[in-house]
Amino acid sequence: MSIKSGKVTVTTENIFPIIRKWLYSDHDIFVRELISNASDAISKYKRLVELGEANDEISGTEFRMDVDFDSESGTLSFSDNGIGMTADEIDKYINQIAFSGAMDFVEKYKEQSTDKSGIIGHFGLGFYSAFMVADKVSIDTKSWQAEEPSVRWESEDGMEYTISESERTDRGSTITLYLSDEAKGIFNAGKIRDILKKYCSFMPYDLYFSDVAADLAHKESEEKERLEKEEKGEEFVPHLHENLPLNTKTPLWAKSPKDCTDEEYKNFYHEVFMDMRDPLFWIHLNMDYPFTLQGILYFPKTNNVYESLEGRIKIYNHQVFVADNLAEVIPEFLFLLRGCLDCSDLPLNVSRSALQQDEYVKKLSTHIVRKVSDKLSDVFKQDRTSYEAYWTDISIFVKFGMLKDDKFYEKVKDVCLFKTVDGTYHTMNELTDAKDTVRYTQAPDQQAAYVEIAKQKGYDVIILNEELDNNFISFLEYKYPKIHFKRVDAEFEGEAGTEEEQKILQEIFRKASGDEQLHISVVSLGADQLPAFIQETEEARRMNEMKKQFEKMRTGAEDDPYKDLDTMFPQQKDLVLNSDHPLVLRLRGIYGIAEDQEQLSRLALHLYDQARLSHGSLDAEGLKRFLKVNADMITQIAEKLT
């Protein structure tokens, strides 16, 4: 054939720099694109045979893709035995960038088949991503049409090219990249293998990788050993050196759920996410209408809610890895799960901002959220005992989802659980049956005395000790306007003391604490309860949480708007005295008549410190004072024993 030269036809001004620097910003992407094209080429050829266009017998044919890296020559090649191209097709699909070969193929045969599942096609301008890492790119290809000659295409910049006859004799294509000096410093055999594993672990056709230099070294070493053995008259046994495919052609998500065992689901999870813990449960997505979606989402065990969310939801397109955690497809709260989703209709050749406006993407995201919420409801209804056992691991996910997505909230509000200090679990409806107040604790052990009082009043005290619970409480009060959440130290129910009791005890404890503004209330709590407690109203607690958030914003500058937070958010913690306790009764009775009023004040201060210690609000000075007095008291008791 005659040699032809020319320039690539670019139908959009300056599109090539955009391809290299914007559309494909990650260097690794070129591997995904070229392998995708190779897979696409095989799928096209198989479809032609199925449609009777090609008369070849393909049963028993090993369809494969090969990637060969030669560090000596600085080349990286991608080969397939797919449909191949003619000179005219090279001109159309390579030289005229605006065309999409796969979509053109589908359009041509759409009357004969609506099945597009084997044609990737949406990677668009992927071939030209090769020029991100190569100084020169060549294509050697032979069409499936036997009468068509082999073709070689070469370009050093992606703009000017040469087409000539190739020496290739078998059907398919080989794309060879002559790596730039920069790329040679980045890519080695190990890195390329890792990239292939990342993007191509589930390609539908066998994928082989060869490190040419390593293979040559192995052969030379084996030949040397063979000669040495022969000289010694010893038998030479060739080393087993089998090149196995890097990929699994049929990922678990591509199978029907009824054909998958629990063990297969668990093993797949272990292999993909490198987590040796078994997942709690999972959702197998498999649908064809109104869009094509396959995948598996796992609910993992979570020892650490702050662990990295990177790579938790892997997005694929026709079994080709596209991205981790694609927020336009997967709502943020679902990143707490793990899984693989194969979205074959995903418009990958547009920007992320365009994805957000795509109706298909919106419907896809809505469907995934619905499936997850349906799974939670099903597990709750079918096996509540197991669901309760899962709750510690999934509570963060469910609460975060309820906060972030109103539709998700509506679906799961009746299966959101609250764990009590007694280890039982209740839904919101069960918790608020005949009550308009929910009592909770953030530290059940530290607030044990407060919890006991609330339980005696008939409350099921729940534990809310996760970081987002403060926002979650406000959210639930918005959703349930008649329900109020109060921490166990926010309110003490009981008969109030008399004015005289209030006045006497107020004088004692204000004098002892040195705080003339100390607010004191006297309440009948029972003789078996502690003598004194600290009360922090729910409003004051929430203001304190808000203050902590503003403290993080402090700059230390003179004009810092958050420098005077103590004035903006004044602390208020009241002292509640149990009028039924013998010690409180004794203090009230001897005030003014005791011989040692100073000793009485020290006792009152010790009681106040004990209340703050139980509450968790005792400062360092107070703690030292409390421990010293406590040690003195124990010493006195010990002396009396002798």
C-alpha cells in the first residue's frame, strides 16, 4: 500500500491539550483507556460473529489482551485479538478525534440488537491519553476482514501522523508507547502491574502482563543452567514459569445472587478490600431497567469511625475500574460502606460537574439509597436480634444517612435503634411511648448516680456517645416537635425543699465555695441517693458544645471575633442538694450552732467537690483538694479503729 501522511482532524478547537491536561489528569488513566479499547475491540468482533457478519468459528478461541513492558527499549505495548482496523477505520476513528468508534459501531447495528453490554465506548477520546506518557505512539492492526491489508499508524505528538503497511499477520491491534524520559522515571514493571490490577482486575477477557527484561533474564539464566547440567551429564528440568492472567473474568457481582454463597461474598470482600474481618451483611444489586446496574455493597465492621474512607466504594464501567467514591453517584454517607458498583451507562466522557446534572446519575443515586434502606428494613423485620447485634457497627452510618438524606431518613426512621444502659435496644416509637422526654447519658459509668435516679423515675436511659449525636439530637427534635432529649444531669424530679431549707443551705455552700453567685436548689431525691449533684441544663450543655466548636476557630488575633467566648457562652452548672440525705440534714441542722463553723465549711466544700467529681466538671485544684481531704478522713477513721 502507498504511504500516506497528514494531520489529525480536530473538530473542536484546541481539544488535544484539553484531553492531555484536563480530561485525563491522572497519569495512570492511559492504562485504563488502552485496555478498555482492547476489550472493546474483542467485544465488537464477538458481536459481529453473533450477528453473522463474520463467519469465523469462535468457540474455543482464546480471546486475550497482552501488556508488554520492555525497560531496555523504553516501550509499553497493549495488544488484543479483537476486531482490528482497516486504513479507512484508522482514518476515521484515530485521525478524526470527534468520532467515537464504539458508539458508531452500536449505532450501525442498533436495529439488529439492543444489547450494548459488551461495548464500553463511553471512554471517548481514550486513545490519545497515551500521549500523556509517550513521545511516540504506533498502532499495528489487521482487520477481521481478511482481504484488508495490515496497517501501521505512527505519531510523535498526536497531531501529525504517518500511515503505512504493517507486518502484522493476525487479527487485532497492538498499540506501542515509546515512553518519554519523564515516564521512564515513573513507570517500572511493578508499578504497571499494580495499575493493571487496580483498573483491570475484573476485565471480561484474559489479561496478561509480561516484563520483557525479566522474562529474558529468566530465559538466559535457565539456558545457562541447562548448558551447565549437560556438561556435567545431569538431567535438566525446566523451571515452571507459567504466566497467569492478572484478572478474574467474572466478578462476583456479575453472577446472579441466587448462585452466590455466603462464603463467596465474604471471600470477595476479603480479596478486594484487604480486610480480614467478615462483613456484617451485604446487598447484591442486579438490575437491567430503567438502567443497568450491578454490584455488591457491604456493611463492614468498624473498629474506628475515623478510619480512612478512601477506596471504599469502587465504581466500574463494564468491569473496568473508573474511580473511588464518585460523589455524584454515591451519596457521601454511603462512603461508610464498602463495595463495588458496575454502572455501564455512566457518562464517563464528561466532567464531574456535568455528572451532577445528569438525570441518569440522579436516578442511579436515588436507586442505590433506596436499596440500602430497604436492606436495613428487611434485616430488622426478619431478624431483629441479629440487627441489634450489628447496631454498634452500623449506627454511625444510619445516623449520618438520616442527617444527610431526607428520603433515607423516611425509610429508616423506624429501624434506627437506641441502646440503653441496660443493654436493650429501642426504636424511637418504643422509646417515647407515653413519654415526651428521652433521658440519655454520654458516659454511663461516670454518670452512674444520675442514671440511677432517672431509672427510678421510670426512664429508659439511652447512650448517646458518638461525635455526631449532638447534631442528631437536634435533628430528631426537629422531626419530632413534641419530643425533647435531656441528659441525665439536666433535670432532677422531686419535691422541692422549703424556703428556709433553701436559704440555710445556700448560705452554707456559697460561703464554703467562695462563689456568691452559686445557684443552689434543694430537692427530695431519696435517702439512698448521693447527697449532692451538679445539674447542667440541656440548653446549657448544648451551648457548651457550640462554644467548643467556636474555640476551634480562634486565631489569637486582636480582632478575633471568638476571643471572648466565655462572655458569649457563660457556663452554668447548678448545685442540687438531696434534702433526704442524712449528711445534708445534719449540715442544715448544725449551721449556726456548731462549735467549729470552719470545719462545717470544709465539709460543705468537700461535698461540693464530690458532686463536681461525679459530674466530671471538677478542675485540677479541686481534685487535689478533694483527694487530700479524703485521705485525711480515711486516716482519722483508721486511727479510731486502733
